[in-house]
Amino acid sequence: MRLLHLADLHLGKRVNEFSMLKDQQYVLEQVVTLACTKSVDGVLVAGDVFDKTVPSVEAVALLDDFLTKLSDHHIPVYLIGGNHDSVQRLSFGAHLLEKSGVYVAGEYSGEVQKVCVEDGYGPVDIYLLPFIKPSQVRAAWKEEAQGIETYQEAVSFVLQKTQINPAHRNILLAHQFVAGASVCDSEERSVGGIDQIDVSCFDGYDYVALGHLHGPQQVGRETVRYAGTLLKYSFSEIQHHKSITIVELREKGAVEIQTFAVRPLHEMRQIRGSYEEITRRSNYENTDTQDYMRIILTDEEDIFDAVGKLRTIYPNLMRLEYDNARTGSEQVIQTETGMQDKGPAELAVEFYMMQNNKPMEEEQKAYLENLVRQVWEEKV
């Protein structure tokens, strides 16, 4: 059985106020072409189908077009909700969609949806586990789950309640943050990393199709994999090699994984130098000036209307920054590296020190930490 694994489509997303809809349509066409060329038996979509809980009309239309094309080619789709999705909206028409081979698990309500299929090697059971929080598990299982506080406990509890046949080949779709995976700054992070779960939760599954993190990668073992996004949604992702994952299951225990590069409509990259260097024709005439750009100017003085002037060369300039003696001497909170390992309270304490040139008092720290804890508990 050959399955194509996608995740984190984030349909309707805007990056630095640039709409990604045309870019998303461009890469989804590649997905359909590859699915047909490789004769896949199904497409796994591991959450964050939309970028917002209330997606735009255009984003909904794009998903409709994508699913319709796969259905026209008789390719089943197995889709779960992510933390960006509205489970109610995503689940609308789910029973009707099943008749077209589209299986949707938008919300966890106490049971993990299972779809049973078969090939020449025997049965394959596909389990659809949408993004879950501890509060959802407590609500679904009442007294039995009232002690669950962490994501680790929630996912472990749910999967322990999900009986799998070890003689079958078992596939799990999930949208969670597995500890040890690499992250970037376009992903939502929790306070102190309490949303992390251990890869051992997935023992017993022949392949785990993960969503949530934007970099394609395996976690723990080769068959536990994040597909990653099809497009770069942050300049922290410029080194990512975006791809489409195809997993082939033969006899029990035999799994082969291949990745196929994605061609973006516009690449995302950054350049650095003085205004004179960057605008010199010899420096850009052999490059794709339609790329999504981050430009870092090293001039000591600000260039008047730099964005407007640079966009005559690079119309898709997303960000303009300066790096010179003046900016280098200013104290700033680093957003590209380091922040992902710190919670809001710790960052606030550092910011207070920068602004006031003195440390926060212990009473203030305690109040801040308690406030952050209360806010987070309301979310989970």
C-alpha cells in the first residue's frame, strides 16, 4: 500500500501580509500530479488544513478543489484537524464526504476513528487522531480521566484506550508536538513545553503520520515522521528542503519512505549588503527577483524610502532590516534563536531588565508567573 503524507497546509495563510493562496494552489497541483503518477492508494493529511479557525472563502474553495481532484482520480483522503482548525467547520459534511472516499476526523469525542482497508499483503488499519488537549480528554472520559493534566498524559491515555491488532499494519495520523523534534519560529509554542509528548506513545504503530511542526523530519525512528509544510512560512525556514512524503507498506514490518522535492511558485530567501551592492545590476540580474525576500541593509544611515525603491527590483520584498553599528549596539530580544526554549514569564523578566536596567522584584516575578499559569490553564 502506497500512501502520500501531507500536513500543515495552512490554507489561506498570509506571510508578512502577502497572501499565499496562489502559492498553495501551485503546490497542491503538484501533489495531485504526484499522487496520480505514483499511483498512491490514499492521501494522509495530518492537521492544520486551514490557517485560521474561520478560514476565508478562498481557502475553503481551494480545499474543495483539492479534494475534488483527488476524488475524481478515486484516491481516498484521510484527514484530521489540527490546532489551527475549527473542528466543527472541518467536520461539516463528514458523513457525506465518506461516500466520496474522504474521511475526516475533526474533533476527538472519546473514540479514535478507524478506517479499515486492505491490499495484497492483508489488512491495514488507519487511525485518525485529531489534535487533542487534556481538557478534551477529561470532558470525553469524565471521572476516569479527571487526573489528566499534561499532553503526555492525554495522548497516552487516548492511545491506551485505542485497541489495535498487532497482526495488522497500523497507521496513525496525529497532530502533536513530539519531544526532540526541531522547531522554527512560525510554529505555536506552549509555556515551558508542556505540550510535548514522548515518541514512545506511538509504539505499536507501523507508521505515524505527524503534523504540527513545519520542518520535514523523523522523530525517534524513521517511521514516526513529520511531513512538514509544503511551503516556507517564515524566514527561519529558508534552509528547509520542503518535500512530499510517500510511504509504502508491504508485508508487516516492511516500510519504505521516499520524499519528493516541492517546487514553490516563489522561493523564500534573504540577502545582505549595502544598498549600493544590493541594487547593483550585476548582483541581481541572474537571480529570480520574484522571490519572497528578506533584505538586510548594512548602511550606517537609513535609506530614504528604501522599501519602495527596493521593490522596483524585488516586488515581493517581505522584510527590510538594518544591521549596522547603531542597531548592533541596541539591546534586542532575539526572535530567530533562543526564544523557543523560554517561556513567556522568563522573556518578560528579561525584557523588564532591559527596559528598566534593574531586575524584577521577587514579588513581581511571582505575580507574573501566577498570571501566566492561569492563562495557560484556561487554554488547556
